[in-house]
Amino acid sequence: RVVTIRVNIVHNRMMGDLEVEKHVQFILSVEKKKDDFESVVMEHIRINGAYWGLTSLDLLGKLGVVDQDEVISWIMKCQDESGGFGGNIGHDPHILYTLSAVQVLALYDKLDALDIDKVSSYVSGLQNEDGSFSGDIWGEIDTRFSYIAICCLSILGRLEKLNVQKAVAYIVSCKNMDGGFGCTPGGESHSGQIFCCVAALAITGSLHHIDKDLLGWWLCERQVKSGGLNGRPEKLPDVCYSWWVLSSLIIIDRVHWIDKEKLAAFILNCQDKENGGISDRPEDAVDVFHTFFGVAGLSLLEYPGVKAIDPAYALPVDVVDRIFIGRR
Ligand code: GRG
Ligand code: ZN
């Protein structure tokens, strides 16, 4: 009984530390502001912003504060005739925005609003002969796009439209001596690319290509004195790496190699306790991108009051379960 009471006290204190209501208000305010500097900068990636904001709300148990029909009808208007989605209405399609559109529809259990074959043909059409993926018709190649294609088609139940074997071989060709991955063969290891490659290998059942101890060592070395994580050696810590690094560590089963409490304290320190939102580092300006990665990081750390997020699909676990259990 004494133990139970103590656990509850710690639990309540932690709950109090995350400013749930303020973050909800911050996310809503970003959505409403249309004319200020941040909105202008965000205009071309509004669909990514919608994914970050709405997934944060769902993780906090507050998805209901946004008008679902309005979001879905706007998302559908961002689709191009190719089947891909743009960052906003009338913008050129790109694989980055297509995944965000699919993820938001998945949050609302509205994947059936899509012509699934059309979207998956757009994505599979971006695969190149060597197994890599371009982001759009202009051809930039990056392991980010490999992850997006694999994640997107897995959610849509159309992985067979890809050459998965070649896709995996290309990702493996981007693996470095330090156990990490870069954006193209020979590219420097970076935590963002590592997340993409590790999550793509997890989704395709190909984790045997990873040396988990070697990569786990490189990833846990990303934790600095303040408790935050950086993206590569000698760089500053940043809240978004609480997602890129931590999700990778969880997928390869090495999360116990970092100090989870110190990381949670670092994230909580990056909150704007007055007006809501989370920044990259303590005292910096908040934005919806780092608010999402802060909340998602706390979710991976099993912070009380935050729903669990899937480390490979970057969607709440209940959403991922609904997709895959529903399909069985
Ligand atoms: C669904 C979560 C999700 C992702 C979709 C877009 C994408 C797939 C993945 C992006 C992976 C990536 C490359 C992330 C890194 C982003 C970042 C903070 C880049 C900054 O790099 P530098 O070099 O910063 O400017 P550092 O921290 O190294 O100084
Ligand atoms: Zn960042």
C-alpha cells in the first residue's frame, strides 16, 4: 500500500509536468493562424503540419477537439491526378506529403476515402531500378523516401506493388562501418536516416541486416549531459532526436542503454509552460514539429497520460492495431 501511494505521487507529479491543455491550445492556434510568419513558412508543408499536430492531439487523447470532416475534405483536396498528394491544395505531389495524407486518414479510420490502387501506383512508380526511391518526378533519391514508400504501402496493404527485395538491398547498401545509415550509399550516418532505414527494415521483416550492438552503441552515444539526444557526434541536442534516436533504439531492443528519466526531463524542459508548444532546446521558440516529436518521445518513454506510439509507423499503437487486425 505504501508503495502504491508513492507510485501515485510520482505519477501525479509527472502528469503535472506535461502541460497537456496548453499544448492542445498551441496546436489549435497554429491551425487557425493563416497570415503570420509561421503560417507563411508552413504553407507548402501544411499537410505535414496536419500530421504532426493531429497525431500529437491523438496521443494526448484530444483528437476530438478538431472538426474531422473539415480535415478530411481538405486532405482529399490536396490529392493530385497522379494519385500523389501535395503539401496543400493545388501544390505539386511528393511522396513526403502522400505519407502524411495517408497517416492522417488512418488516424480517423478513413483510409476507405482513398482510391488505394491509385495512391499505391503513384508510390510504387517512384521506385528506381536499383531499388531506391525518388521523392517525386524530379528524381531526388534518399533513404527517407524508401521508408515512406514502405510505410505507406504497408498501411495501404499493397507492399506487393514494390520490389521489396531490391528496396531492402538498397537500404542495406546505405549502411556504414559504424552500424548507422546515410541518405545514399557512402552518406554519413545521421539519426534521421537511421530511423528511416531501421523502421523500413522492421516493417519488411529484415532486421537481421542490422548489427544491433554496434548500432545500439552509436545511438546511445547520442545522449549528452543535459539528457537530450543529438543527431550525430559533436552536435547539439534537439528534441526531435527523442523520436529519431529513441524509436530506432526501441526497434533494435537497446532502449535500456540510455537514461530515460534524464531524457524525459530534457523534453519537459523544452515546453513553453505559458503559451504551450515544445521547442528544439530549452528557451528556444516552439513549433508544431518539435511539439509532435516531444510528445512522441514522451510516448516512447511511456510517460503517464500519453498514448503509446508505434516506433516504426509513427502512429498511435491503437491506430496501427486497427489497421492490421482489421485486415486479418
Ligand atoms: C513519419 C516520423 C515520420 C517521418 C517521415 C521525413 C521523414 C520520414 C524522415 C526524416 C528523417 C530525417 C532526415 C530527420 C532529420 C531531420 C533533422 C533534424 C535534420 C537536421 O539536420 P542538421 O544536420 O542538424 O541540420 P544537426 O542536428 O545534425 O545539427
Ligand atoms: Zn529538431
